[in-house]
Amino acid sequence: MREITLPMTQTFSLTIDLRNIDISKAIDAGDGKLMVPLGTVSNEEMGKTVDMVRKNGGKILYATTSIEQRMESFLLEYFMGPFSGHSDRRVMFEREILQSSALGYSTKKNLVSKLVNELDLLAGKEKNTLGGALKKIMEWRNAFAHGKIQHDSSAGCFMKYYSGEPRTLALTDEYWEEVEVTFKECDALLISAQTKLSAGSATTPDGKSL
């Protein structure tokens, strides 16, 4: 299998602080004019950083699909019961409802959070963690799907995107660490919630078992 190359736009910028220009580095440009080197707009190292951002962004998109499939599995079991053999009705529900464009990530997120809370499938703190993680993942997915990666000589690499208002996301090592932790926690909590649901230990708000 070969790696493909596709056309991509990329923005590099150079931040200049006019108050800190080193005149001692000025060179003669001829005709009595002096020229001061301002720095490099882009170089090989910056290009490698942007390439890494693109790869990590692709992983966010694929990992979000995996999280969405976890939610679909949870909702399928809640509404249709555990798998016990082929069922046309079950296949229809999964394909035409859960996997349809009409039921997007946001709706699945809200349904899962509501069921986890009402059925008491996770501890209080874990419920909040799951809800927060699902929200962050949705925003990150949208940012990398629709935003614009930029690299500035001073600010480094960042993402410009829109979520209710224009936003800027600094793509630092600390951010990537948060991404890893959030996805792993979210995945583990979804598995834990579905495991409790499968075990029949979930309860309704009135204390009745499912």
C-alpha cells in the first residue's frame, strides 16, 4: 500500500517586534539603504511540526469515530437488548437510526450522558468526567475537520476554528497530552458504563432494576 500525496494549503507567518529590532545586524542594501534580516518565515523544522500536527489531527478524527461507535454500541444494547443472534429489526435500528446522518455525534452524546446519569451507571465524578470528555472530543473533532492550521515564528503552531465564536487552539505538547488522557478516559468510561448495563445492574430513577 502506498502513501498518497494530496494538495493542502498552509499558512506560515512571521511576528516582528519593531521595538526589538537589532540594528547592529543591518547590512548595506545599496543606495545608502540598510536592510535588517527579520528572520525565517518557514524552514524544515517548522514543516516537520506542521506535518506532525496533521498526523495527530488525523488520529483525532479516527479516534472520534471509534468513540462514536462505542456510543452506538451502548445505545444499541439499551434500546434493543444484548445480542442473542441475528435480528432484522436490530440490524435496521443500528443501520438506519444509530448510524444515519440524522443522528449525529452531538445527539448520541446527549443520549448516552442522559442514560448514564438516569441509570446510575457511573459514579458521580465519573459521570462528569465522561460528559466533559465527550464534549471536548466533539469540539476537537470539529476543529480539525473544519479549522485551519497555522504556524507563527513566535506563537508556534496553532489552530484557528469557529465554535460559536472564532477560537484559537495552541497545539502544544501539553495540549497533545490532554488529548491522549481525555480519549483514554472517555473510552474506558464508556466500556465501564456498558459493562454495568450488560450485567443488568443498572437502575431507573425510582430504584427499579432494568
